[in-house]
Amino acid sequence: MELRRLVIKAFDVKKVVLSDKFAFSKGVLEIDKKIINSIEDPLIKKIEINIIKPREHDVQINTIMDIMPISTKVLGKIGSGITYTMTGAYVMLTGCDEDGRQMYEFGSSEGILKEQIKLGKAGTPAERDYIIHIDVLIKGGEVYDRRLPNAAFKACDHIVSKIREVLKKQEAKHADEVHEFYDIIRPNAKRVALVKQVAGQGAMYDNLLFPNDPSGFEGGISIIDLGNMPVVLSPNEYRDGILRSLT
């Protein structure tokens, strides 16, 4: 018996440019560089957006807080319905504060990007991919707690939400790939559960569940705030990005 059907439609990004608007047409993704002016948070002093082109990874960065795909729900909730996602471009969030403290908890990754990342692995961009680099400078002199990295994650999600809006408007027939996944009950078959242990200790050692959009931040609930209690997820919920790692 089929419980849920998830359709993921992928749109390939062939080029990313900074522009004066958000748009996505014929494989070209435009990002409005003025979006940073709309982010108001007393903890954030400065935000920069840079486009790292394929095979041009010899750049200096602050510590890598996250690398994430760009996906949005078009129909239904996470785990079912239709999801649009982009291939060929990923978002990389980096950050530090005015005192020079890197936004990390158990090991920093600031330095030259090509020396700090293994490309082409699960969860990392490929050599041919564009990287939308969002760097956040946090106010100095603050006690290091969850407020600081979360301010950066929230600002990043606000920028990505604008990309999701143009992605959501794409015509389904223009998708470069279409994949269908089913959560199925098989009577009399063995019942299998996969156990994934995730971090929940604070600051940059946290995970979010149930965000508004796949791999998003807004609407997500911290595993810490859930008391690190076990949570049961369906295969399609997990596949669709219902768990967002902030580590």
C-alpha cells in the first residue's frame, strides 16, 4: 500500500550572476545583490554575497557553517507532493564576528576553500558547480551562544527564500530531471528502521526538524528544544530535506 508519493523535479543551473533582481531563465540564475540591505538584525554587522565559479576554489573564506541545496515545495508538505530543486548551484554560508572569532564549535574550517572542502562528495558541490557564497559578519563582544550562528542562518535563509520564489515559478515541463519516490507498506514484509544519531549540544552543534521548506531554516524546530528526544520520520520526509544539520 502506498502511503506517500514524492516527486522531485530538478532544474539545472548553468550560470549564476549577481544582478539587480532575482530571476531564473534558460539556466541562468540571477541574484539581487541589494537583498543584503533588507536584512535587519542587531547581531549582524555585514553580509557579503560572492559567486564562486566552477574550478575557481582558490579563495579565502571564513569557517564553513553550512553548504545547502536550493529546494522548495510546490505542492504538499515536506515528504510528499512536489518539490523543485536546483542542480549545478549550491549555497555556502560562512561567518565570523568582529573580534575575529570564527562561527564554529568543534573545529574551524577558515582558510583557502580548496584546502578546506572535498568536492564531489555527498553534501558538497562538484567541481563543475557554482557556489553562492554568503559571508556573515556577526557583532563582536557577544557571549558565544546559539543566537550568533542562528542570526547568520536566518539571514542566509532569507536570501535563499528569494531564490526559492523564482524556482517555484518554473514550468514543470522545463525540468531537466524528474524523480518519483514512494513510501510503501508491504504486508508481511520485515519492518526496518534506520537509526540516525544527530548532534544537539548547542551553538554550532544543532539540528533542525520540520522547516517550512526542504533544507530550510524558518519554521524549523531545534533538536535541543525537543529535548534530544527520538523522532520518527518517513523515508520520503528524510529524502525531501526535513532534517537540517547546523553542524
